[in-house]
Amino acid sequence: MEDNVYQSLTLRNPIFIRPNPQHIHASWNNKNFRYDGTVKTIKEHYINQGAKHLGKERAVYVGFIDKCVYDNILMQGSKIMCYIHNNLLNCYIRNIVKDASGIITSMQVAIYDDEDIQRPYPITYTIDTSKIDSMLITNKGYIIQKL
């Protein structure tokens, strides 16, 4: 059922996500959440960048109403859509800096280009959460429901 919901999502669909009990991450401070958001971008990413013959899979990027979502569930390696020099780019998080209360103060991100092999030493940018437009949400890591 959840896979059908994920495959049927379209741009601007209002949704909410909850943690998938099988994939709760130890670093999440709040492991029993419900976050409301909107589908902002839908892309196709290679299932395995090193084995492109495996094909692509759907990648749904969700923007959240409450920005505290990012303090809780963003991790190193998370894929996001963010603004760098006023351009909306597909990036991944290389490093996260949080204050003592667990609030993100800054992040280092690098551009994620699914069509090219990643550079061994990518160019990184430092941003804060206000520059995040949306983040990748999959039906593997989260339970997704339409509102």
C-alpha cells in the first residue's frame, strides 16, 4: 500500500511522514514524529551510481512546514534541494554542525549530479537550514500518507 502512495505522489501534494519502525535511525532525537509537508520536486535517480544498468528509481523531495524537521532527521549523506547563490540545486550533505541543544547551525553541502560520476573532491558550500527547499523522502525510510 505504501509503495502505491509513493508512486502516486505528484507535485504540490500535501503529505505527512512518520518514521518507518524498521528504519528508525539512532541519531534522531524524536523517534515518534509526524511531519506535514508538500511534494516540491520529483526526480529519477540511479539505484546505484556505480551500476547504472540497474536503472533509476523515483526520488520525491518534500518541503516541510515546520523547519525543526531538519534538525531531527537530516544526516550526513542526506539529499536535499537547496539554494546556493540564489539557484535551486540538488545537493547532498557532507557535514552538519549543531549547537548544544541539537539545532543545526550550519551544513556543508556538495552538488549532487545524478548523471555524472561524483568528483572525488567535490566543491562544498556552507549553508543554514533557511536555504533548504526540500529533502529526499523515500518510502523505505518513512511511512508516507497523503493529506
